[in-house]
Amino acid sequence: SQVLDTRDVQVFKVTVNGQDAKFAFGEKHSFKGTPLEITFPNELRRGQEAIVEISFESSPQSSALQWFTPEQTSGKKHPFLFSQCQVEFF
């Protein structure tokens, strides 16, 4: 399994290597946010890569994730999502 830090996001679906994965939120922490625990559908071998895709929705209150509009990017065609957060361990 993998634990990620979240804050003010709604998660709809998680896949690992194209397969649906179970996920659950832990107890909300005042400044760290809420841990998102992802349970992989299959056990990974040592050194095996995993592609984790998360379908989510952020909110204007989400300080962990911020957006540039297409006009704010160099290509001016697509929005850009970025995070300025650091790794936190619960």
C-alpha cells in the first residue's frame, strides 16, 4: 500500500497499473491534512514500477494543490497543476 498526504481534495477513483485500487482516508490532521491510503490490487515485486492514477477534484481552499490557468502558462493552451508541499509522514 501507499500513503499520500491530501488536503481539501475529493478522490473519486484510484488505479494502479490500470487496475482499480481500494483507497480510504485516515484521520484528518490539523496542519498535515488527511492521509490517503491506497491498497494496491496486486503485490509488487521488488523494483517493479507502478503507475498510480488518481481521479480527484480540488477546491479553492486546497492549499496543497494550486492551478495556473492556460493563460498563465508558457504554451497558453493547457492549465498547469502544481504542489509546493513537502513529504510528511504520519
